[in-house]
Amino acid sequence: EDGHRMRFKVNDDEAFVLKDGSTYKYGEDKFRKIGKEELVPDKDGEYFRQWRPQIKSPDDIWQEIIKHSKFPGLTSAPKLQPIQTRLIMLSTGMRAPMGIKVFGPDLKTIEKVGFELENILKEVPSINPPSVFADRVVGKPYLEIKLKRTEMARYGLTVNDLQKQLVTVIGGKPLTTTVEGRERYPVRIRYARELRDNPDDLKKVLISTPSGINIPLEEVTDIQYVRGPQMIKSEDTFLTSYVIFDKKEGVAEVDVVEDAQKLIQEKIDKGEFQLPAGVTYKFTGNYENQIRATKRLAIVIPVSLIIIFLILFFQFKTITASSIHFSGVFVAFAGGFIFLWLYAQPWFMNFEVAGVNMRDLFQIHPINMSVAVWVGFIALFGIATDDGVIMGTYIHETFEERNPQTVKAVREAVIEAGAKRVRPAMMTAAVAIIALLPVLSSTGKGADIMVPMAIPTFGGMVIQIMTMFIVPILQCFWREGVVKKNESNI
């Protein structure tokens, strides 16, 4: 009601109380459809749902569909939305985010290899077995009409004459065009549908001969069903078939492909799986984008860190001071990974506030390393030094103003400067942390990208608050060393 889930009254046995005075408890009472108008609204009651206890999300429903499906390949394909499917098909040519392309010289051979790969992939621990499906390349029934050339010669029929008559009988032959106002329609002549719907009827179709005699089609042809390809696909001049599959929840796509490659190679080495001559295969899917992005990130991330260090160096003019403030990056980096680890733990945030489960609110589930996660780390690197710079800049200004010459004076200056910058540093970190909360709890379009980006940034900023203590300590240690060195020189 008004966009909010309604609660309904329950009794002490947790059975729903109906307006007619009866009760209903799912799982114990006989199943029947209960409408909203039969229930008693109660803000302190429970949500009414008639799903089995293990069904808690759309993914759970999909898994049940796969489990009970009797049509292989029809519903066991990975769960994809229409636009998502279109994008995947444009990038990979398949209707699944992961799969194997089998290349070979003929359709029957690649179909056989596809079936063998299907059985092997079902043994991979990280692959969801019901989602594995190999293309049924050869299996569509075709109606084949073979010409009896000897019998045709007896009646004086040529191949061209017979083919023209078959085209007219089955497909129809345009004779003329009728004009109806601004519209044009072809006038086509052919046998009525009831006279050509099945092979037995086609055998009785009359064929005209040059002598003027009409003979049944079965006298000059053999009509039979044969198995043929459902679709002929090719890439790089090779015939192709697909074996699609999907990963289990919580497993990275790259890891799934590596596991599958390892198992297939083991089967080949043991002689349990042999590739016929001329047949090859390769894995394809979204994981290829991940590999390409990883190679780029191997360059982008070091460059980003170098740029951040150079900016700090231009600010503080010394390698030591820049390194001290740069330490905040490593603290935040560790914080990001800690938060990713927490997201994979079943106990993390597993409590309710005002009836709302925090795990559901913040969509807490295992997050695999992806491009979005690394982009979040890059964003984290850029803001991880903020607290340290705020703290270190004021300490630097204090030392320039006082120029302490003793260890005690150095410590007093560091403590005083650090104490005055605790509040600004906390405000800086709090702004970033609070700003990310709506992103972490977001749903809908784009959330699958934004949430993984925000997790390392959020976790890094939470842990990065420690730099308020680390930077002053390192600054004090460094400047004490400078003072002691000056005293020893005197």
C-alpha cells in the first residue's frame, strides 16, 4: 500500500488471522489462495507470503524452475534480461555470458564433441550443472524429395520441368498483380493447404508430362523425412556450435573458466576425451572483457599511484614527508579488502533495524574482483590521503612557525597540531562515508555496477580514519630523528 509492503495480523501460533475468524498457516494448512481482502491489516503483524520457506528472491525461483524443468536447454539457460541478452549476443554471439565455441569440418562431428564437453562441464565444481547445454546442431526434420531420373525419362520429364511444377505446388507461383487503390497484391497459384500438408498428400499431387498425361508425384520422386541442421553457424570459415553454461553464485567468471580448462585438459591427458582431427574449441564470454580490463588496470593503477605520490611531493617537497602521507593509501587499500571480506561473511550485518534486515538493505553478498571493484579502489586512492594531508599540512606549518630544537618540543608541537586537526579530518572522512550510504543501498538499473564500486571506497575510508594517528606518529618519529641528528652534529 502506497509503495510499502503490508503486514497482517497473526496469532500466537504465527498463523494469519482471517476476517471470517478462521486462521491460515502456510505449510501446515491445505494450500489455497488467500487474497489481501481476506487478511486483517496490522502494522505489528507479519508479511504474508505463500512461497516455500527457501524461496526468498527471484533467483531462488529461477533455481527451482531449472531444477524441475523437463525441457533441456529451454529454461536452464542463464537468467538474463532481454536487453542484457542482446548485449551479450552482440559481444559473444551466444545467449549466455559464458560458453565454449566448437569449430570443426562438419556438423555431426562438432555436435558430438559438444555433447562430450557438456558432460565434462557438469563435473566442474564452480559450474551450475543444470545450466550446461550443448547445441543440438543436427536434429531438425527436413522433407526431402529425391528425383527418380529413370522414371522421369520414361515420361519425358526434365529436371527443370519437374522442379518448376514442385515450386508451384508447394510454394506457389505469382501470375500477376492486382492493384487495390494504393496497394498492390500478388496473385499466386498453388495447391490448397489440405492437399499439401503432409508427405502422403504430396505423393498424390499430379504432375503434368509433355504428352499431356497427369501422373502422381510419387511415381517420379521419393519423399522422406531426413535429419538436418537446425541452424548452420560459422566463424572464421569454420562450422561452429556452442556449449553454454553459467557459474555458481559467488564464483568469479575467470575462475570458472580456469577450472573448466583445467578439467578438460586433464581429461585429454588421461585419454578420456579426444578431439577429432580438425576440431578445436575455445572459451568465450564476458570473462574476456575482464581479462582485457585486468591488463589495462595493471598499467592504470601503478600510474595512478605514481601521480598521487607526485602531487604529494609537490606539496611537501621531500621524499620522506610525501611517503608518510602516501602511507594512507596502503591503509585504505587494506580497508577496502577487509570490507570485501566482510561482505562475504554470512554473519556480517545480519540484524534488523525497525523491521528491516540490514543485509537486505545493503545487498550484502560475496563480491568478486571485477573492473567495477578496481575502479572503486582507484577512486579510493585519490581520497585516501585527504586526512593525512590535512593533518600533515598543519603539522608542517606548526614546525615552520616554532622550529622546535628538542625532542620534547617536537612531540608537543605534533600533539598540539594533531589535536587541532582531528575534527576537520573526521568531517572529511565522514562526508565521503555518508555520501556512499545511498549508493550501497541502491537498487534498480546500474546498482550492479555502482555497489561493487562503492564497497572498497567505503571500507577504505572507514579504515583510513586511522591515518589521523599514523601520520602524526610517523611525523614525530621523522622529526625527532632530524633533531637528534642535529644535536649529534653539534
